Amino acid sequence: MDISQQVRYRPLNSECLDVFCRSKATAASHLVVTMLRREGVCIPEPLSIAPAEQNGPGYDYEYWSQSVFHALDDYDRFEDEDYAFAFSIGFRDLDEPDIEGRTPLYGLSIYGRVLMSCYFSYDRMLNIFRKYLWLMEHGADPWTRLPLTDATVAHYIYMSLVPEVWGMSKDVGGSIKDLLGHIEIFFDKFSTLFYDTTRHLALSNPRDHYRCRCSPGGCPPIIWLLRGFSHMLTKWCAYQTRVPESLAETIDLILAKGNPFWTGDQLKSAVRYWTFEALELRHTCNHGGEGEYFQGMDEEEIDEILEEDVFVLSILEELMEEFETRLNLGQESEIVRRNVSFWNEIWLPRVREVRDSLSSHRMRDNQKRQCEEIGVV
């Protein structure tokens, strides 16, 4: 709903509406709606509902309770004047959930993910980035905890930033070089906005509730981004095994072209996750991509996987100690973020060496088992 067109920018200030800091406007305030009507402002339909009707049954649209910033959403365009106008006259319901429990920022991240996957266009993605930034710059909380996974809105924002190439191109199934070319085009267009968005999301590093050795203590938001890129590599390569060279090239491209603002703690999480992937370890978290609906494995199943993978997991821990020392992860974000050479000059050769050693180890185990089966000791 375009408020700016409805009021045609005629003079209107908060004093004539009696909306000050002492009287915070929200989309559920019938009093504010009445005052706006008195001033001749055309009210968006979702805001025209009296408080008594706000809790109506079912999902009938006319009963929806939502923020004014939900009502302003037009996913095909973004007029910051509309948002600024609502903000200037006192609306501060930036974190008000709708009837489905989605705040404006969370709802936008869900749409952003759908857009990336199915209905991609650069103009629409530009609008998504600009809305993320406007909402967060004006006080929307990306750290709101969500049910089931205990993930935050920030997790879903990061997940929505993965440029799903099948939304961008019909040439799915080409070479890794083709895939990286599509990703590079995306970052060429959005690197500044990508940086600004990740800068807002670098203020905290909360964890979801999943129990997985890819991220001890739960997966932070950045892992939901890397998970998306990992899925992309897997699908593009027709579900082949995770190749360290492809992983290194992808993260190198994200850092060099996407230019994300990552703290040392976030980069440490990225190194661990990518190493976990390169060692082809099994996830016990939401790696399958089911998002908010993934209920997780039961504790017994997790314990069984961890017990079976204990040897490779011990190697993962040794590698992490080595990589943290080599990368100097205690340094500030601006320093560690520029260490793109780390992936090809340090990480990749070491991971190759370990994978070759593990392959030899598994081959010897298989040969030993085959000998035992035919009675040869």
C-alpha cells in the first residue's frame, strides 16, 4: 500500500496527530487510525480494523493483525519514502508479529528465500536488500528467537542471501566454473549491499538448538549461509562428493567478491564448517535444508553417528587447532576478512593431504575385512 501516493506528501506532522514519544503508534492502535482518518489520510485496509476485531478466528485476511510495516510491503518495489513517512508519524511496530508469528523482518527473509529459489530477479533482490537495511537501521531486531529450532531472524536472513543459480540461469548442471560465474555476477551487483547487511548481522553470533559437530553449541547464522552454498555445489554437480577444490573456490569467491563483514568468531565458524564438509562428515543438524520445520534427530541416533565418526572427528579438531593458529583468528574482522589466500594456500593443501590419508586408511581397513571374510589372517 503506497501511503506516499495517498497523502501526496501534503504537510502532516506528528504534533497534529498527538503522536509523540509518550504515545508510541502501532498498527493495532485504533486511536491512531482514527486520528489519521481525521487528517484525511487514506488508511491501508489491514489497519482499518477495530481492536475488538483483531483476534478474529482463522486466517481470513480481514482479521489479520499485523504491523504497519507488513502492510507497506510490496515485494516488487521499495519506496523508502513510504516507510519513512510511517516512521515519522510515530509507527514503531518494527517487531510486531502477524497472525502467523512473523515479524516484518522475518517475513521478508522467508520471501527472500522463496524469491532466490523460484522467482529470481535482480530488481526484486535489490528491494529485499534495501528493506533489510532500512528495517535494521531503524530498530528492527534480527536476534528475535523463533520457535522449534530456536534460530533467530538473522539465521533466516543469511539463508535468504544465497543466490540460487537455478533461479538465475537455466544452465544448471554445467561446470563448477559456470556455477562460480553466476555467483560472481550476483556479487558484482550486490557486494555493497551484501557487506552492509552482514555488517548489521555481525553484532552477535547466536546459535540454534541443533547438536552437530559442524558447529559445537549450535549453528550460528553464518552457517545457514554456507549450508546454502554447500547445497548449491552438491546439486550443481549432480550430487557428487564434496570436493575440497570446489569448496575452496566458492569460499574464496564469497570473501573476495561478496566482501562480507565477518568477525573472527564468524570466520572461525566458517573454517570449521567448510572443513567438516571437506572431510565428508555426517551432519546431525538442519543440513537437509528443511528450515523451521526440521525437528532434528533423536539423541540416540546422534550418539550413534558421533560414535561411528569419532576417528574423523578427532582429525577435525586437530585441523581446527592448526587452522586457527595459521589464520590468527583472534584478530579483528577487517584483518581476517582479507585472508582469502588462506583457503587456497593453507586450507586446501592440508585438507587434500588429510583426505588422501583417510582414503588410504579406509582402503587398508576394507582389504583387511575382505581377507578376514575368506579366512586369511
